Amino acid sequence: MTEAPTGHLPPQGGAPSTPRDPSDPLPLLRRELNTGADGLSTREAERRLAVYGPNEVRRKGHTSLGRELVRQLVHPLALLLWAAAAMAFVADIRVLGIAIVAIVLVNAAFALLQERQAEQAVETLAKYLPEHAMVIRDGKSRQTEARTLVPGDIIALDEGDKVPADVRLVDGGLEVDLSMLTGESTPAQRIAGPGTAGSPLLQEPNLVFSGTTCTAGQARAMVFATGDRTELGRIAALSQRTRRDPSPLEQQVKKVAWLIAAVAVAMGALFLVLGVAVGLPLTDALMFAIGLLVANVPEGLLPTITLALAVGVRLLARQGAVVKRLSAVETLGSTNVICTDKTGTLTQNKMRLPSRAARSRFPSPSCRSWPSTSEPRPFRRWPWAANAPSRAV
């Protein structure tokens, strides 16, 4: 079979020279992508894969384990404990110094483990893309790895499939769950045909996007964007560019640490001066001041905070929530107002009628709240309404 011409493809290793508008008329989009009903040839697909890269959402590089451990060891309270341990060793209180160092190290390891586990859970939830896709190449339908899809490929979509890339429908129709992009729980209808002028891409009736799920129908579609150039890729890029700001708890702990340090240093200096003034040897007064400094440092505060936050993470995990940073638990607790219009996404999107009564003998008004359970409550009929008219309120 003759290979498809290269046409408007960018040079080897480059990005697309001009952005394509997937809502363009289908013949024009086909010319721009240099593809047809029989799809691409295997060799052309390999060449485009080298140009555009794999169909994967790139994840931001992980922070090294050493850097994360250092971040835990230079926590404001940890720094205060390090200073207390050093003073304990200077004052020849070795047991206390060793105990403080052990507290800091154990707390840092525990906090690091908790955040690593949460980060892995977040990455697991982020795997929206399917592993394989049904693609048409050289005029034949075959199953291939979704990461090898390139712009211009023709793929087949069926009920239950996850969409592997941003595509334009060329034949058939689908019902697609777009909730991960729009928040709407009701499946949207997508059908091959002309686009709607001036509509946002997510509302175009002939476009389907990477990571969404086909709930009904069958269709053939033409890939127009892969990897980081998909809508899912853009969302991932935005989420990775967010700056990490200190949480309210971290800001408060930092203030408390500085306050404790200032009070401890002031009291130690005061007693050092008083000790010398009343005639104590300088060495004894200095040791007394160091002991006072160490005694003013709350060694148990840091592990107490970490354990309390870890318990909160576990409780949220049982409810299906994933917390990436331990300090975010307190941030969630300090939230006063949540503004949202996506009630179907935040709730179960279900309305249940726990009981009914005939209009003629409706009981006194009352407000009842059923506990949230996974099992639906059985339908309840009032005994005195057995022979009542079928109309109910």
C-alpha cells in the first residue's frame, strides 16, 4: 500500500507548525492531518510517533527522597528540637539529647512515609488513559498500545471503552461520560457531523476527549491531539504548575516555634545573669540556663501534631478522600465556605423517596434524614394507604 504523504507534518523532532482546529470541516481536517478512511500506514505512524512523542501525560519529576527528608528535618519545631538536643549534649545531659534526636528522626520518617503513600495514591487515581486501543492502520483493524497513537490515526470506539486521545468522530455516535472534565454526571451525546460555530471545544457535538468513557454507542474517530496536547494533558500541566504555599497550620506552627524559642532564650539569659549575680560559678549558672532552655522546648509537640494529622488522613481515606500533604488536613478543617454548582459530582447524585402517603390522609409534616448507606432503603408503604388512590405526593 502506498504510504500517506507527509504534507503538513512538522519536521523531525519538532512541534506542530500551526495549531489545528478540530472543529474545522472534516475534509479540511483530514487534509491537515494527512489521513483517510484507511488510517495511516505503519511506517508513517512510527514516524509521527518520533515527531509527536508517546501518547502519555507527562508527570512532574518527583522530589528526591533526600530533599523531602531534609524538608522534614528543618521543620520550625524540628529546628527548635535540634537546638535543644545540642544544648543537652553541651550540658552533658546525653540521655535527653539522644532522646530528642530520636524523636526528630522518627517523626521525620513517619511524616515522609505518610506523604509518600498519599502521593502514590494520587498517581493511581490519575491513570485515566487506557492501556490499549483499537486502531485502523494499513486499512486493517488491530489492537495496539494507546501510548503509540499519533495524530491522524483512525480508532474504533465501543460501549465501555475509555477514550485514549482527543478525537473527532467521523462515523457513528456515542454517549460519553465527560464528568472528569465538566463535572456533569449525565452522559453527553456525541455524533459524527458538522460542528457548532462558536461553541467551546468541550461542547462540540462531534468531539470526544482523552480519559472520558463511552457509555453507549459505536463510532470511528480521528485522533487530532495526543499526550500533553490533549485536554487531560493541559489539566495535568496546570495542576503541576501550582505553587506550594504554606498551610495555615504550618504558618501557626512556625509562629509558635519562634515564640517558644524567644521565651526559652529570654528565660535562660535571665537566669544566667541572676545566677552570676547571686554568686554562682559561671559554669554552674550556664548549665542551669541550658537546662532551663531545654526544659522549655516541648519535645512531644511535633510528634503529637504529626500523629493527629495522620489520624485525620486515615479517616478521610476511609471515606474515599486522598490527602497528599499531612498539613492539608487542617486546611480542610479551617475551610468556612465552599462555592460549587456541581452537586452531582460532590454527592451521590441520587434522590430517594423513603416513604409516601395518599393525599387524602397525608400525615403531619416532618423532616426525616436517612443515614447514608450503600444499600438502598426498601420502599415503605403506609398501612392505611393500601387502598388509597394511586396519585401520591
